[in-house]
Amino acid sequence: MEDDADRGDICAPRETNVTRAVRQVRTDARVERHGHRGGVLWFTGLSGAGKSTLAIEVERSLFGKGYEVYVLDGDNMRHGLNADLGFSPEDRAENIRRVGEVAALFSRAGIVVVSAVISPYRSDRARARAAAGDDFHEIYIKAPLEVCERRDPKGLYVRARRGEIKDFTGISAPYESPAAPDLVVDTAANDVPSCVEYMMSYVETALPLNGEPDVPTF
């Protein structure tokens, strides 16, 4: 499937009479307050790969260690901010644009954001990375389609196979796996505690408490 990158510049402002406000609180002041840099941990993967499960566990573990952290779950976002969007390629692009912009705002405020969204198109994930800049960490929650179908925690694959759900990622809509993710977490080969431990090690290296980040070697 060809990368769906030709849907126009959905990030371009429609109005020209807008001016950015200049903040007076410096990034280093926020780091000193929180004890760590902000960051966006962007979990991408098929439905059933384990994104939400791991996001919740990673949030709990980071919070317990003293991080300011918050989960932006794809389904939760569609109950509120993105309730007006469907699952067409255009709506998916806007869905990810909104999540990416919100995640970037959280990150600039010094919060570690865990975004658990399928985000099937590389071009949309690239826009989310552009919004957050160097604070963006693409984490591929990897599991084969057959494993995700076997798990099917929400019963969505069964309905998609019956044709009851249109534009379902992996069945009737594409998923473009990351070309060069910052971290790959294989949930088919590892249990939840092992995956959480692996991700915690990555975060504590990239976004250490009260210290300068090292270069992750994952």
C-alpha cells in the first residue's frame, strides 16, 4: 500500500490574522519543576496489539517513580475531542493531527504523554513527530495480524470480517508499519510485565529524572 501522503496540507492555518503568543516560562524552568523533560511516547500498532494495556501500565509505573505523565488513548479521544470524526483516510488524518497537537502541548508543558493510537499512516505519524519535535518517540507495539485477531479483546475483527465495520485497519484498511521506530515492543513474543520493563528502561534513559538524557541504545 502506498503511503497516504497526498491528502493536502491539513496543518495549514485557514486564517492569516493569527499571531503566536510568546510564553514567559522557559523549558528549563519546567524541567526543574517536574524533574524531567516532557516527551511524547507515541504507541502505534494494530488493534489488539496491546497499545492501551501497555500505555496504562507504563503510565502507572512512571507515575509511581515520580514522573508527570498522562495517557491519551485513541478510543477515549474519540469520545470527546474527536467525537465528530469517522474512519475514512481523511478523518483518520484529522484524528491523528488533533492527538498529535494535544500531545505536543502536553510535552511542552513538561508532561510525559503516552499516546496510544493505531495511527496507521506513516505520513500522519510524521506530522505528529513534527508537532512535538525532538520530544517525540515513536514506539511500535508489534504483533502480527493473526495474533491480534486471536486476541480480539473488543470483538472488532469478527465484526470487520463480517463486513459490519468498514475501513477497519488490517482488514479493509491498511496499516503502514514504522520504517524506523525509536523502539519496537514485540507483544507476541513477550508478556505485559516484560514489555513494561523494557519500555521503562527506554524512558528512564531518554527522559531521566533529574538528569540529562543519554542516547538510547535500543
